[in-house]
Amino acid sequence: MPQRPKVPENFMTDKNTTSPAATDASTTTTAVSPMQQMLIDYGPLIIFFAAYKFYDIYIATGVFMLAILVGVAVSRVLTGHISGMLKFTFAIVMVMGGLTLYLQDDTFLKMKPTIVYGIFVFILGVSMMRGKLILKNMLGKTIDVAIDDAVWRTLTKQAMAFFAVMMLANEVIWRTQSTDTWVSFKVFGFTGASIVFTFWIVFQLMRFLPPEDTPETDE
């Protein structure tokens, strides 16, 4: 009986891929539970939101940077490695958060989602033009079903459109609304939209699964 795919905790997380060094016998990777992965992915955002509500944007930025650092360490301990996406997020948060604190200007922090989503669009687009389908590499093994590259290209274009919309939404919100509104939108709006889009991608992939075998019954 064909196995149903596991819903990826975060389709932009490449925790199922390892570097060449990770294939060494001395390095092992361990899967984490969905709840643990959610805490690693979204825990720092919730902590950032709480710190902002109790203090201000600058203290919240420092707390956010510390929370991301803890998330990286926890991921390393639990899984045996740090995903490329987590490394990328950590680097962007450290740079933009550091500039925010050093210059006492929250513009850098507010621009971070714009930069991140813009980089996603660029990487997906350039990779697809070069014949490399990142979503296929990330999700192909998860569903373990042969799917035509044309489908992966369609999904890649949808992902690019999604990230472009998120990028533009962030620009509009932080430039026209209060910091309170932007923080709430960043923590809940972006997170909710990302979860919905992840399930949309999974839903489309599940259409290509073969039907489950039905047991024969004696009449």
C-alpha cells in the first residue's frame, strides 16, 4: 500500500538534505517532532512579540537575536546539524538586527522581511532558469512519487508569486502603518500566510499520489 506523505513542517526548511560532510559516519542526523520544529521555527517570533509588548522595538530586537541564536543551538543539539534555511535566517537577523541596535533605527529590522522574500524570489527564479528546481529537491523525497518537472515549475512560479506578494505587503505595511501594526502583521500575518501556503503546496502534490488499495471483501 503506498504511503501517504508527511506534511513538511516548513517547506522552506531543507532539514532533509545534508552536506557531504554529514555523510561521514561520525556525523548523524536525527528527525525532530513537528512540535519541536514549530518551536524552532516560530518560537523566536513569539518571544519577539512578547518582548515588544512589554518593552520596545529595540529591546525586542535584541531578544529576537538571542532567541534565534538559541534556536540554532537547539536545532544543532536535536538534529545533529543546522539547516541551510536556519543559517540564512540567522545571518539576516544578526545583520539587520545589529544595524537596528547600533544605529537605533528600526527601519533595518522592518526591511528584513522584504530582503528575505526578495532573495527567495531571486534564488527560485534563477535556479529555475538554470534548470534546477529547488522545490523538487526539497519535497521530492518527502512524497516519494515521480512528478513531471512541469508541475514543479508551476509550483515554483506560485512560490515566487507568493514571496513577491509578501515582500510588497511588508513594504506597504511598514511604510504606511504604525510599528504596533507592523509587529502584529510580521508575527501573525506572515506566519499564518506561510502556513496556509505550505498546505496549499502539499494539497497540490497529494493529487499525484496513487489511490490507496482497497481490501477485497468476500460477497
